[in-house]
Amino acid sequence: MQSEAVPGPLHAAIIMDGNGRWATQRGLPRLAGHHRGVESIRRTAEACPDLGIGTLTLYAFSADNWQRPAEEVGGLMRLLRSYLRNETQRLARTGTRLSVVGRRDRLPDGIPEAIAAAEAATAAGTRLHLRICVDSSARDAIIAAAQRLQGEDPTRESFGKLVAGPMHGSPVDVDLLIRTGGERRLSDFMLWEAAYAELHFTERMWPEFGPEDLAEAVAEFGRRERRFGGLKAPAVPAAA
């Protein structure tokens, strides 16, 4: 499905939900769904530039996901390590800049260094900025920003920079936020940046999500009227 023309570049953010359920429905271990989800990351990212998306932020592992069984958490960390090892050259070759958003101090040994190396290797990419959130919590980021105020009287812009953190510069407001897997909640994801995002929920499980689904979401986005709390300007009558 082709999307309608929309202004760009857009910032799309996706809560990649449904990996475990997709696998369970097929009698597979949950980690099989996460492995299949990596393929969805690749094909979705590749489709972004042609759909007018300049920044894609993916919710890969939340701060609360540490509560999951140790076997699943360990598998997800190994998958992250493998993704960084296997995908960095392809991302650089396709003009994709990779950034990893979230805490790094709780990640297993070697992963923070692998993240830094991947970010450096892809830093020149201008076709797409791919941001992957790992050990990320929007509420924790807002609390940390408030703790860094030190008596200042912030503006939205200056506080937003504190929310983004010193490693990520200015926050990038989300235009379109997609959640796969049928759930309809934000789950502590991009709460500051998504204040005026258009929300799109789909029953499609993340391992099955692809360019056609992304195009459908962008097309729906293009049909919505974004007023940011104001009113649409009245039409001016044509001159006689």
C-alpha cells in the first residue's frame, strides 16, 4: 500500500510488541520471536526513507524488562550484541546512523563498548537516524532531568534537553507513534517527546510487521489534522 503525501522528514517511534506471543502461538520459545523481530527491524528501517521518515525510534528493552526471567533477559542481551556485530556495516553502507538511547551502566560487559563502536561507525549516515531504546524509561528520564535542574527555571526546550540527556542532545518530538501486537498503552515510552504524537495501534505482531504496515500507518497519519492545541485557520473565501 502506498502512503499519501505527507510532510517530512517525520519522526516515527514504534513499540515493538508481540514477539513472545507470536512465538508462543506457534509452539516456539519466546526467544524465537525476538530473533524473528530483528528481521522486522531491518525491513522496517529500510522502508522509512521512501515513506518520508527521517528518524525511527524503536522500543527494544525497557527498564522494567529486567524483571523478566533471567533466561529471556540473557537471550535479549545476546541478541543485542549479535545485532551490533552483524548489522553495523550494513547500516553504514545504507546511510543509516545508529544511536542507542537509555542507560548503559547495567548492560553486560562488552555491550556498551560495542554500542559506542557502532555509533561511531555509522555517525556519517544521513538517510535515516535509527534510534534503539535499551534499558530505557521515560519516567526515569524525566525524574533525572528534574534532579539536574539545580534551581533553574526551565523552558520546554531546555528541560527537553535534560530529558534527552547529555549523550543525545536535543529531544526529537515524535510525529507518529505505532504500537504493534494489539495493546493500547504507551508503557513508559517517549512520554515527553510524544506529547503531541499521533497514535496508531495495530493487531499485527511485531515479527509480522513490514513496509506495507508502516505505509498504512503513515497514510493514516497524513489524513489526520494536527492542531497542537490550537484551531485550524478558517478557509479564506476565493475572490469573486
